[in-house]
Amino acid sequence: MKRVLSLFGSFILIGAAIQLAGPVAGASAVSTITLPGGNWDVTTTVSSKSAGHDLAYGISSPTSSQVCPTGAATTCAGGESDTFSALSGDLVFFMTDLTCSQTFQSTNAAHASIDKTDATHWQISWDDAGAPCGSPDGDLNDLVTSVEANGADMQMTSKGVTTTSEPSNTVFANADEGQNTAEYTIAITNNGPIDAQNVEVTDHLPQIGLDPAFSSADFCVGTDETDCTTNGFNAYPGTDELPVGTVETGTSRVLIIRAHANADLRGGAHTGVTNTATVSSSTGDPTTGNESATSDAIEIDTVADPPTIVQQAVGGNATASLEFSNDGEVDGGQGITSYDVFACKTANPAVCVAQTPAGPTPNATLNGQPVFSYIATNLNNGTEYSFSVVADNAVGSGDPVEAGDAFASAAAFTATNETGTLIAEQVLVLRPEHRRRLQPRRRAADESAPVPGDPVVRSQRHR
């Protein structure tokens, strides 16, 4: 709205315009007000109003409400403000020229100019209907309003990890929760000016190759770690999204995840295993880049790989001999402590004769290479046994490797050297036809029940 003064029949321009508010420094012109993702509390304020027409102002979408005038007032005067909660998407405001009974939307470029300061601040400069009505002057300074979007600022402040095995950064891939548990502690804080709604933490527990590093997990949420004792733990959801709920402004929450290493993992040690989590909320967040945290690395150790069978089992008098090698064997990250040899009846695999474990160090050489020369004892002559070998370490017993079948027989021949110096030329493997000739014919009854005096045990590890 411009003012002029008549003097001696001439017109002298006193002021080009009454400029109430100009463009915002550093702002950019936009055609619409679009909120970032999420829900926001939106505050709009009437910054200034020019003299002249009576004006009304408010929001028309996604909610509808008049900000001013209120009460007995007949026009917006400046300074009025209102806040609308949980808004999202595009915002549309209106100005009504009450003098001319005309309403204009903020998307009407002829009557509204929007300047965007940043992702959550805007200014709208309005032009009324003009004088006479329907003749706007285009100065866009009859009403100036501001729009501010306020959100939560969810920050993940820390993510620590403790383990239940020794050393402290290691877990064992077995069924013992005293050894297989990695406990992740996550701290989150709402630094924003409003409450954060529907907060959740997403934590995709890590993979090792195509296999999950952890086979099961549970979690708890509290204001501090002691709340887990009171609140208890919940089953880990298949979506990996852990619900937290509402986090009030200025408050924090603690989540604890107990993850149990996958006992089916092999080929350890698996080092450098880290875990990343991210916090989110349905409430808008103006501060990005502080929502995630990654734990320190841990190591997951596994059972050892099976040894290599060098000589399959050969029967002897109540005995059988076999040779195996640990050359190139992966120890799973924990040193191999012993080898278990299983001698189980071929016809009844659940019936096994207990054997003394072999030590971790080879006791013989074969073709110049260190090997384990092992003699299974206390076998029942006339019975066929199936043999296997398992490597043991601190994690547990590994997978068995088959070492063949053999009959125990007083007539059978086995070359062994009980002094621990096996020489290749001493190892004699009988041809199948010789073994058939030397092995006595077994009776059916021998296969259906243990022979009295035959020391047998039922193995829980051998399948």
C-alpha cells in the first residue's frame, strides 16, 4: 500500500512503500511449505500487519484453524501465534481480507510469497485485496507471518558390548549361554523440544557370510539398565525393530540386547564382528546424522574342523588301528585340546565302546609327515565297528569325520607301533579278499545285543 501527498497541484512521492518485512536474508523462494518426513509440531506467528484492511489469518491444510483475530478483535494485529501438533506433508495457510470478503491461500503466488530459511523455517508475505477491492498493489507486505516446525531430536549416544567368554571380546559359538552371549547396551536421548512418538530401534544383528552370527536374541527397554531386572526381556522380533514407545523431551532410554552366537558356525575365529543400530521416531527429526551407533568389534570362535583320515580303521585282536592328521586343520580360534575316537557297532550305532581321547600332538610320522596313530581297544572280536574322529577345543566338540568300518578279530592283522614311531613301510592294509578269509563269520545274535563283558557306552555326541 503506497502513500502520496498533493502539494501545489503536484504529486511528490514521500515514500515508495511502507515496507514491513522484506525477503529473508539467505532464504530461497518456494511455492509450497513441505515438512520433512515424520510428524511435526508447527507454530505459526503473525510477525506484522500494515494499517488498512481488516485481515484474518490461519491454517487450512492438513488441519483447519484460524489464528487471528480472536475474541472481540476485528482484525489480526500482529504478535498472534498458535501451534498445531503432529502435522506432516504439505502445509497450506490462508489470509482473508475481511474488508473485501476475499480469501487467499499461501499457494496463490499473486497474494503470497514464501521464503524458506531452512528445512523447518519459512516466512509468508501477503498482499491484501487492494483498494478498491480486487486491485492488489503487489507489494506483498500487508501481512507477514512465520512458520516453524519443531520435532524431536532422537540421538543414539552410545552402543557398548560385553561378552561372556574369555578373553572379554570373544564369544563361543556353542549352546552355553555362559560362553555364547554378547550383550549390547544402547543409549538413546531425545534432545528435541517436543516428545518423540513411536520410537523404535532397528538392529539387524550381523551376518558372517550367509550365516547369522547369532541364532537367537532377546531385549529389554528401560530408563536405565536396572529396569531390565524389573521389566524382564522380550523375544527379539523378526523385523529387527525394537519398540521403545514415547521418549519425552530431554529424557533417555536404555536398551539391552542379549545375542547368542550361532552354534552352527564353523571356520572360526571370526574376528571384527560389529553391530550397528539406528533409532527412529514417527515425530520429525530436524537433526540428522546422530541416529546410529556401531559397537566395538568382537570375535566369535567355533569348534574345530575335523582332522583328515590318513588310514581308515583296520581290525585287530579286540582292537582296531587308524591314522589321522591335523595338517591344515582349522582350530576354530581356540587351540585343539584333544581328539575323541568313537568305535560304535555298525549294526547298532548307539552302542559304542569308550575310548581314551588322543592328545593334541601327533605321535607318529607317515611318509615324513606328523600323524596320529591310534589304537581302539576293548573291542569285541567278531563284531564290526564303525569309527569316527572328533576334534575338541574350548568351544566344544566338532563334527565327526568317518574313519571306516572294521571287524575286531583274533585272526585279523594290523600293523601298529605302540612306541609312537609309525613308519610307512610298516603299515599293511589287507586286501578285501584276505580280510574276508581271516574274519570269522559273525552270528546274528552278536549284532542284536552286546556280548557279556563287552564294555559299551551310549555316546551322546556321535550320530
